[in-house]
Amino acid sequence: MKAIPTAEQREFASALRALLAAESAVPLVRALNEPDADRRTPALWKALTDAGVLGLAIAEEYGGSGGSLDDLAVFYTEAGRALCPTTIHSSIQAALAVDQLGSPNAKGTWLPPLARGAVRGTTALWSARDAAVVSAALRADPVSGQWRLNGTADYVADADVADIVVISAAVQEHTFAFIVDTKATGVVTKPLAMAGGNRAFTVRFDDVMVPADALLGDVSALKLRRLANAAVALGSLDLVGIGQAVIDRTVEYTTLRHQFGRPIGSFQAAQHLVADMHIAVAAARLAAHAAVFWIARGRTATRETAIARMHAAGAARLVTLNAHQLHGGMGYVTETDLHLWTERARLGSTWGGGADVAASWLEETLDSEEPG
């Protein structure tokens, strides 16, 4: 596994950092917390579409950039650093789901509009509380060449701005994946109360009719688990980006803030805290890249994903707590914006399963003969 980024990846990260700094600045993030905010963020969406981010890991024959999960890992790290809205992540995950679960015909139909940003997507294929739970959310019945869907999906991220949702449904002894228009008759979306202005929804499907070409196919639990692991591993790199941004802000603050005639960063106790932050983020970065590396090469990589989530969630907690301690009272003043990264870290550390849930995944792999 190559833990050191290539020159091309470093250049890509630098370009993304500049783009996100210009289009996803703190004022935009603050504005998205307002009740009447436009969560479609058209300027940012266009900039990332033009940069090829939405189709980054999609083959060129389907309108993508021809990259890989390794390239997405670079984006997710920079996205966390810049607090890029999660609507981007949700649409990327929808494209990955179509790419990994769909037939060539389904890919040819749905991937080009997702890659060019003409369609926004989200997914409801595994539990938001525990990504190891990949049981079907809905029930599907064949009706006159179509499919009728019934059931409820909980904690669907960014369903309010998504045009489609990729969802699983039970058909007798099998699990099928479908693409459903969020504006279809019978689809009811209800917002859920979330911390930090984050958006998740309960989506109910009442006799929703889905055409035959919206069927991605019969999918196995193993395929769904691999897809869920990819989401968790990439999400762990989002946490790494958050941690790095918090460290940078904290180092700058401890250099400028003086006590007893000297910067507080010159005190050994402060230096120890910052050193612990660096070590935690470095370990999380290596673990998350390891998980992405193996998933990109066809493994389910449950063991690596569990380790990545445990490190990333632990690092996010340590880094944000230490940052608030080193900022003192200023760390709890919302005008400093530190809370924006803290709230993002809290959500990201639990979405799909926190460190305690990931530990149970690790235990499962230790009980089996094959890792992941």
C-alpha cells in the first residue's frame, strides 16, 4: 500500500483546496444553517462539476473522470478541511452505488447525468447507525412490467435536494437495488432533527411505482457491505480533513494568543496537546487510506474499515476537545467558527457507526477465517 501521496495527488489536493476555499468558505457554511438557505449551493455545485469531482471514480465511458477511490480519498480529505456541504458526498455515493451495483445498461442511463451534475442523488442502502446492517429497507412487488415499492428509510442524508435515491428492497428471498425519483407519487420526505444544522430525512414509500429500467439488479449482502465500507472509509478521511483544519487553526491561535508576555504555544503543556492532536490525525489518515486502498482493489476490507473508523472517530474527538481547551473561552464563541468543525466531526464520527460500533465489526473479522 502506498501511504505517501503521489505528486499528482498532491497537485490535485492543492487545486481542490484552492477551489473549496473560494467556493465553500465559512460564510457559505454559516448560511447553510439558516432555515431558508439554498442547500443546492449552485455555484459550488458547478465548480465541482466542472472540476470532474462528481464523476471522479466513474469510468470515462460513462461520463466520469476515470479515476478511482484513491482519488476520491483526496477529495474527501479536502472536503472535510473546507466543510464542503454533504450534498456533494451524497451524490458521489449515489454514483458509486450505481457503478458498483448496476448493469451496463443501468450505468449507461444513470451515471452520465450524475457525473455531470445534471442529477443529484443520495442513498439508503445501509443503516445510518451501523453500516454493517445492509438489510433491505423496502419491499418490492412486480406489477405489469413495473415495480411497486413500500416501506420507510430512516436517516437519508440530503434527501431534500436529491433528485433520485438509490435504495434496496426485498423481493422474496432476494434483495434488489432501485433508483427512485424523489418526486414520484407516493414518496413522502420528512425532516429529522439533527445537530449542527445537518440535514437527514425519513423517506416513506407508499405504493411507489418504479419503471423496469430503474432496477439496478439483484445485489448480495457482500456487495452492499463493500459499498458501505467504502462510504465509511471515505467518511473517515473527511474526519481527517476536519482534524487537520482544526489543528491548523489551533496552532495559529496559540501563536497569536499571549499570556505572561509570551505565546501560549510556547508552553510545554500546550505543545503536548498539539502533539497528541498531530499523532491522532496521522494515525487516522494512514488507517483510512489503507481501507480505501484495499476496497479500491476489490476487497470488502471490513477489518481495515473498522480500524479506520475507530482511529478517525477517536482522533476527531481528541482534536476538537483539545482545540477548545487551547482556545479557552474563545473556543465557545460562535464568531470564531471553531464549533462548525466540531459539529461536523460529531456527526461524521457517528454516521454509519461510531468507534464502538466499528469495534464490533473488527470483532466479527477476528472470529472469521478470512479478514474482511
